[in-house]
Amino acid sequence: MGSRFLRLCLLSVVALAAQPLGPAFAQDAARVPASRSDIQLSFAPVVKRTAPAVVNVYAQKSLRQNNPFMDDPFFRRFFGGGPGLGGPERMQRSLGSGVIVDASGFVVTNHHVVAGADQIRIALNDRREFDADVVLSDQRTDLAVLRLKGDGKERFPVIELGNSDELAVGDLVLAIGDPFGVGQTVTQGIVSALARTQIGISDYQFFIQTDAAINPGNSGGALVDMAGRLIGINTAIFSRSGGSHGIGFAIPANMVRVVVESAKSGGKSVRRPWLGAKLQRVTPEIAESLGLARPTGVLVQTVVASSPAADAGLKVGDLVVAVEGQEVDDPESLAYRLATRPLGGTAQMTVNRRGKESQLSISLAPAPETVPREEVLLRGRSPFAGIKAVNISPAVAEELRLDTDGTGVVVSDVTDNSPAESAGFRPGDMILDVNGTKIASTKDLDNATRGSSRAWRVTVMRGGRTITAVLGG
């Protein structure tokens, strides 16, 4: 994300299970203060119910500084260090917040708070501390689910997940967290905007924007409605100074629910519905060419054969204007609407085709793995050493956000401080050719990069561009 966006790798926040504040409040939930007594109303009942489920997340990761001499047995003998150690160890620590969403000890936080952590410690509001394990961490949504290590009998305070689709701009919200480590703090504001999609924070961009003060220390914390329900996980702020400027972003509770349910069902990754179509945002120029009164909907550019989109009858040139009655105005909002629907069912799409609207029923099925991944980790002394590569299938293309419906080989990961990282390889690079050998499978890549050479000529596809480079051996 750009330098103005700060992920809040911070301390505690949260909102927890609460009951409505009373019949009178429920009946008059959408009104402005009309009297002095109205102005004297307090958010204290909401805070009292939610604060016990607010936790602090302490993540620790050990890093080793790169020192090639330490890989030599002679130097290890005289200067210490075990096999495979690259240099002196240092500790990297991050602080964030979390929300207990299940009484058995499931905690939701941000992926970036716990990514790569060797040890995670959770501090509860009542000052007790527990170790925790990562049950599921989903980089694409920037969400992670942890589980507290206890005796298995204790029941923890929880917060109820709300329905973020029921939010309206102007609704009152509370953010609870530990900004700058000063201690648990509550701030109040409103929902400033919904469905923010052009933020560049995660793959599934569909954020709640709020002016409730959110600062470093709040990452993974909660945005709470006036019934004490969790309606968002605070993730980032827009800031030029690093402090709150009244523009914060939270992941909607409906996306949080999908990740939590995946974790509780034993899944190690989140399986999402696959559409099988390439989509384009409708610009004013496109709207004019289509005879639309205003830019609306999402234009279908391509449709993958035998995909749910193709089976439903979606065609190139169709304009998808709604999913399950919810308007969509860009590919990100359509992806969000599908991702928050359960697998195995169907979703109704409203499609405008040459000026006539119709309903299409899309099957909600995950992208298929049409060929085995056959993952390989390249080793040796070549500039490819450190690449982890897999064969491309619709499932892999969906996971890595590849703009392809074909086959081949793609880099799924690059080892830190490896020759491949130094050479500039990145996850998502599709390797097409190595020294004149066409790469159609991971076996081809493994064979083509064995041995030694003074120079390696490689062709990759990155972000739709074909790049050819010569790397030193």
C-alpha cells in the first residue's frame, strides 16, 4: 500500500457481545439528539459489555542477519552458531489487538500482526495472559484466527458478530483499542462511507470507513455498533503523519465471519466461490458507449470455459449490476459479494444485456485444481535457488491473483535472503522459458535449473508483461 496508508500493527481493540440498550433506544435508534437529556446519554453500557473481550496480541519472530561466513563449518567452529545459521539472531516484535469471537477461545486479529510469528501471547482485559496458536491466517483478507491455549474448560467473554450489510452512512460506532500503548481507549464516531474499494490494502477490498479516532496500536481491534456487536476489524488509516486524521478503514464483519467459520471448521485456508470471468470497471467513456445514463455495474471482458460464469450463461459484454440485490460498481465489490456467500449454494446476479435486465444463477463453487500443483523448491547455486514454484490451475490462479486462464508454472514464494530474491524473482512471476527450454511444468523448471552455467536467460510473465533477462551464474 502507498506510504500514506498505515497498517495499524498495534495494540488492543474490540467490541463484545452486548444486548440492546433497551426498548426505547431500539425504537429510536436512528434519530439525532433533540433535548438536553438526549445529549446526556452515554455509551458506557456498550463499552462495559464489550471491553472484557478486547485482547492485546503480542507476536514475536526471530530473524537471523545474513552472514555467508556462518554457513562455513570452519567459521562456525571458531565463532559459534549451529548448522544453517546465517548470522546473529535478533527478535522482531509486533503489538496488535484482537477480538474474542467464540467462548472456547477463538480470537480474530489482522494477518499482518501475526505473520511469521514464532510465539504469540494474548493479554486479556482482566490482565490474565495466554499463549496462542494460529489456526488460520489469510493474507488476502488480512485476517487471522488464533486460539487461546487453556485447559479447554474455561469460557471466555465474546462479542457477537453483526451484519455489516445493515450499516448505513451516519451510523454511530465505537472503536476500542490501545493506541500508542497508553492503555485501553474508546473513541466514538460515525460510519463515514461504505464499500471503499480503491484503497490498495488487501485483495478483497471492501472497507468500512470511519472517523472514529484510530491510531497505531488498534490493528486487529474492533469497530462496534450501538448494540455492542462487532461490525468491523480495524486495519488501516489514511495519514500523512502516522496519527489519526479521521479516516480509518475496517474489514466488514461479514468477511470476518467467513474466515472465522473456515477456521472453526478445521480449514487451513479460506475456500471461496470462483466466478471464472475477467471483469472491468465501467468508466464514464464506457458508460457513454453502452448508452448508459451513468457509470454503473461491472463489464464482463472474458469468460473461462466450463466455469460457473460460463455454466450460468454469462457472456462477454454483459453488465453485472447487482449480486443478491446488492449493487456492484467495480470488480472488487462483486468479488466481495461472492466471497461472503457460502460455498455449495447459488447467487443471483442481475445482468444487463443490450439494455435488458435478466437474472442469472451462479453456482458457488471453489476454483478447481485441474492439474496437480507438484510444488518444488529450487536449490543449488543458481540464481533460481530459493524459488518455490507450482503448476498453474484455476485454483492457483485464483489464490495468486494471476491474470491467466492457461497453464504453466508460477513462483508461489521466494525464500528470504536467497539467490532468487537477490535476482529479483517475486511471487506471481510465471516462468515461461529458461535458456531456451520452454517451461510447461515444475518438473521442467527443476530440470532446466540444475547444474551450472555462466549465464541464465529467463523469460517471465509479470503483471501481464513479458520480461526477458540474463542472470549471472
